[in-house]
Amino acid sequence: MPPQQRGQESREHILQVAGTCFAENGYDGTGVAEICRRAEMSKGAFYHHFPSKQALFLELLNRWLDGLEGQFFAIRAEAPSVAAGLLRMTEMVRQILTDAGGQLSIFIEFLSQARREPAVWEATIAPYRRYRALFAEMIAEGVREGSLQPVDPELAAGALVSLGVGVLLQSLLDGDGADWGQVTRTGVQMLIRSDSQSGA
Amino acid sequence: MPPQQRGQESREHILQVAGTCFAENGYDGTGVAEICRRAEMSKGAFYHHFPSKQALFLELLNRWLDGLEGQFFAIRAEAPSVAAGLLRMTEMVRQILTDAGGQLSIFIEFLSQARREPAVWEATIAPYRRYRALFAEMIAEGVREGSLQPVDPELAAGALVSLGVGVLLQSLLDGDGADWGQVTRTGVQMLIRSDSQSGA
């Protein structure tokens, strides 16, 4: 295997192991030493790939968010209307909740760190703002094309993202407490009711 | 002042100081010693009131939640219809977001701790479940009385609570990013659209 590929693989390995450590013991409860031990790697090798634990943490966050955003854009590009696209996105949320399991719980660690570390805070709020802007644009288009009822796009996008964030959080805390995929779908259907009534 | 009243006052004082400490430095970053120092109180006095830091933390959580629930019940009792009650509750959320400020940020500390401490976890999910049950009941009544469109009450309540949780979280992280009170109102209006259209 060429050295560059091996380097990439060990970088991926560190990210994966660190994700598990953060999920199990939290950000504060996870040291670089512990990550190295479980990744069977020296500290020197770790710092070759990441300047700090925080840098690694931010990369985990950004990867997850970029992946989500990529899926959103793909759905939006393929859906016949904005309303139909939004409903398909709820299926994606359901899939995320089912697949990601324990990994997702580092989401709460990001929040907790965001309050104390400005770099994490910026990295954490940026995607919320990006998602609100993305949905505001979609909703404005949906109102123009007539698949959504007239509504303030910024405020409606804020409500939509809030619904998603709230579902994510509760599903992490209380996965068995409700059918969270179904809650998301119902919420989005209610938010875009004009469409489900017209059968589009 | 009678001793009992003085005891109650010093207990309140500890709770207030601890809330500030948790908000500033997180749960893990706050020790009993620090709380005692800032409350100008001995450790003996602290442990006279609370068996542990966790017990104090849970009391803060429960007080906040009981206060919210009391307000919800009062609004529900006075509102002419379920739909009208839900809209008035959004005003209450707006008030909470404006008033509580820094104190609210311990909300994220509760979440972070909930993942690791079973006692905190139980105390944290119980109110979400209680609120979902409370709103499910309200929504079922709203459908019966005709102020809400027919909908599955459990799922709709899940969506409503998720909207609230998502707004709370984003307003904590990014208070200036949107008019969160207005986002809540828009979201609830969209969720209960039948009512705002009929002008009830």
C-alpha cells in the first residue's frame, strides 16, 4: 500500500476510535492518551494527523454535517416539488436516527463544548445557520411554485430546523420514548399541510 | 428570623450560586468547594442542605420544569380553546427565552450529564415524556372540540415538543441568529393551521 494511502487509513482509524471514545466518555472524559491506546497508535502518530483533540473533534463534527448537507442537496435536486422534497428529507432523518445510533450521541458533547470553547461554538452554530438559510431558500421556492402555503420563509425555516433538532435530541435521550421518524414526518406534514391536502 | 426560615434562605442561596457556577463552568467544571466559596458557606453547611452536587443539580432541573408546567396548566385552564391555549403558550416560551438568559444554559449541562448518569437521565427524560403526554391530551381535546384539524395526538405532541426543544437549544447557542419567539409562534401557527385560518 502506498504511504499516502496508509496515512489516510490511520487518520480514518483515529477518527473512528475517537468518535466511539467521545460517545462513551464525553469530550472532557476522553484524553489523547486513551484514543491512542484504543487506536493502538503512538502519540507522535496522533499529532502527525491532528494538532489537538479539539481539531479532531471539529473534524468529526464537520464530516457529519457535510454528509447530511450532501444528502439534502441530492434530495432537493431530484424531488418534483419543494413540498415533496421536504417529505423525502423526513425519510432521511428517520434513516439517520436508525443508523447512527451511539455515534450520534457525540452531538450532545459538541453542544456542551460549544458553550465553553469559541472555536467549537462557531463550528456548531455555523451549520444551524446554514441549514436555516438552505430551508428558507427552499421554502421561498415552494411558496413561489405553489407547493407550499404562503409563509415567512425565514421563520418557517427556523421552525423546520427546530423540529429536526428537537427530534434529534429527544431520540438520543429517549430512543424508545416515541417513533421519532414518524414524529418527524407528522411534524413536517403539519408544517406544509397545504401539500398533503392537495395530494401533491 | 426563625431558624427554619434562615435555613430555607441559605438553601435558596446555594441553589442560586450553583446555577450560576454550572452555567459558567459546566457541571464537571464546578466543584462543591467552588460553590461553597462563592456562596460564602462551609462545606458542612452545604452538605446539611444537599447530599451531593448531583442532588443539587437535579433540584435545579426539577424546579425549572415544575415552574414551566405550572404556567402551562394555568394557560390551559384559562384559554377559550386548545388552539388559543397553544398560541398563548408560545408567548410564554418567548418570555422564557428573554428572561432566563444565562441560567438557561445549564439546560445543556443537564443533557450532557444525562448521557452518563442514570439518575440525571431519568430526571431529564421524565419531563419530556410528561410534556408529550400533556400536549397529546390537549391536542386530542382540540380535535374533539374542533379547534384543531384531525391528527394523531401522540405524534403531533411529539412534533410540538420537538419544536420547543429545538428552539430552546438554538436560542441558547445562537440567541442573535433569529427571532426565536417569532420562530416558535410561526411554527405553532403552522402546526395548528386550521385554527389561524378559521380565525378562532
